[in-house]
Amino acid sequence: MDHFRALVADSNGEEQPKLAIRSLTAADLPEGEVTVRVAYSSVNYKDGMVGILGRMVKSYPHIPGIDLSGTVAESSDSRYRPGDEVIVTSYGLGVTQHGGYSELARVPASWVVPLPTGLTLREAMILGTAGFTAALSVQRLEDNGLSPGNGPVVVAGASGGVGSVAVNILAKRGYEVTASTGRLSEEAYLKELGAAHVIHRDELTESERKPVRRPQWAAAVDPVGGKTLSYLLSTLQYGGSVATSGLTGGIEVETSVYPFILRGVNWLGIDSVECPMELRRRVWERLGSDLKPTMLSSAIVNEITLEQLPEELAHILQGQVRGRTIIKLG
Ligand SMILES: NC(=O)c1ccc[n+]([C@@H]2O[C@H](COP(=O)([O-])OP(=O)(O)OC[C@H]3O[C@@H](n4cnc5c(N)ncnc54)[C@H](OP(=O)(O)O)[C@@H]3O)[C@@H](O)[C@H]2O)c1
């Protein structure tokens, strides 16, 4: 491939970046042991922060895209050979180093995950970082004692990427799932994913602060943070857990020691970026087997082109994207 297309963000460092599709050559790619012919990438909230707002980017021009799946074109690392199907997410991909919004990518071999049995390259990107984070949340909750008999589980930001996949995985595993959303118009979608109940996000936020409230949930998956997380901590059942992954509702969390010392609740931090490779591979393998969401085989996935991507990146920052969006590159 002499020339390939990529969505490139450029900025003088003071203004928000401008996005344009450019024709590049392999010499434009960073150093790395593995060159990948990208088949699919995906849209995550972080891609909006990088591509539209220019957050976390150290230098321009920059190719965003924190996720990619594809086929190895060249490798100087003996673990990977041309033709191998792989996934790359996390670390510096699409943030400190050129990412997946490109027909060709080059990455360190230490970032590469072999495509697990049970997933196609397309399915891997329907999941992407959001799906991986949802699965890691479920794994951590279950490692901390959660099982379907413990009681209902709530998922905040349920119409978004992390939320949609979490609802779907939990429902398939037999949990009674309550989906919390700011968009009640998505009730049918959330029920299709397996939610037993759909509530408005206002029901998970109260202006009056109380240390603990009526215990409701055995566990919570929370990509929202802020007041929602404060409320969730105060409404977990005895010994319940919340898996915290995101900040779309804010970064400040008001709480007290009471949920912890009166109810023994667990506040579990979820980080996909530096998740150790052994755990990362295990979670991806589970996503191809016992955690594989049913949404992968349904039509409720949005597939777009590189040309449509700038508009989609703006939409995700406005909380307007439903579920998962993938970009076909190969
Ligand atoms: N820790 C990690 O490793 C990790 C990995 C992936 C993602 N994340 C973080 O997780 C969050 C979700 O990522 P995503 O890719 O799933 O994004 P997304 O698709 O945009 O989903 C976020 C959802 O949050 C809800 N939301 C948006 N604005 C809100 C507000 N002001 N108050 C309350 N809820 C609001 C919306 O759901 P409803 O419309 O249904 O309410 C929205 O769909 C982001 O903060 C992202 O940075 C973290």
C-alpha cells in the first residue's frame, strides 16, 4: 500500500483541531514493530475529546482513533506474522501516537492482542474500548462476589457505548438489569438489549445529600460519575459494588464514609488504558465466549465511513450517540 487514507487532526496548538481526510505514506507512521492493515475502527467518547477538543494530544498533525482491528501487514516481532488478525486498543493509541482512523497503522508489539476465537474483526470493533470496559466492569463486579441471585443491577449512561454493552452482557448472564438514561426515547432499544426496567437518569440524582438511602442495587456499572455516582454509592445494598469507569456526568463525587462502614460497599475503579496484558487478553477471550453480547449479531449497530466521522465525533460529545458506531476502513 503506497498511499493510504487517514482522518488527520491538525492545529496550531491554540485552536481546536481541524479534521480532514489526507493521503499519507508509510513514512508518516510512527515507529513500531507491527504494521496493521486496518479493517475497522470505532467511535468512543475519548475520540471526541481528542479529535474535536484536542484534549491529551501532544503534537500535530495527529490521527485519532483509540481502537482498531485488522490484519498484520509487516512485523519485526516474532509473535506476529503477516496475515494475523489482531486488535489494538488503549495505551497511547490515538492519543499520544497515531491511531485507528487510518487504513494503515503502526504500533508497538506490546500493544497487540490476537483476535480471540469467537470474534470477527467487525465484532471486535462493535465492542472496542467501550465493550472491553463494560466486560472488565462485569468481570470485576463478579470477582467481588456479584451473581444474579444477589439482586438487581443498575447501569448508568445506558444508551451510550459502555452502558449499552454492559446492559447486554449482564442481561445475557441472567441479571435483572435496570437501565438509567437521559433519553427515555431509547426505551425500546434498551429493552432489546435486555433491560428489565428503564428509568430516567434524574431518578439516580437527588439534590438533597444523604449518607445512605434505601438499599436498592446489588451492583452498578457507572460510566457517568458525578452526582449519579454519589447517589449510587448511597443506594447499594449491603456488600454491593459499583464499577466506576467514566465522567460524562462530571468528575466531582460527593460521598461520605457511611456507605463503606455501614454497608461494606465496594467502589471498584475500572481502567482500560493500562489494564495489564494478561487480564486484557483474558477479558477479550471472554468477550468471544461467555461474555459475548447478543448485540453483535443484531442490526443495532451504526456503521459509517471516514467521511462521516467528524460529525459523529461531535455528536458523541453531546451525548447524542446511541450504542456503538464502527468505521469500515478495509
Ligand atoms: N475507564 C476507562 O478505561 C474508560 C473506557 C471507556 C470509556 N470510559 C469513559 O466512560 C464514559 C462513557 O464512554 P462511552 O464511550 O460509552 O461514551 P458514550 O457512548 O457517549 O456514552 C456516555 C453516556 O453517558 C450519558 N451521559 C452523557 N452526558 C451525560 C450527563 N451530562 N449526565 C449524565 N449522563 C450523561 C449518556 O447516556 P444516556 O443518554 O443513556 O443517559 C451517554 O450516552 C466516558 O466518560 C469515557 O471517557 C472510560
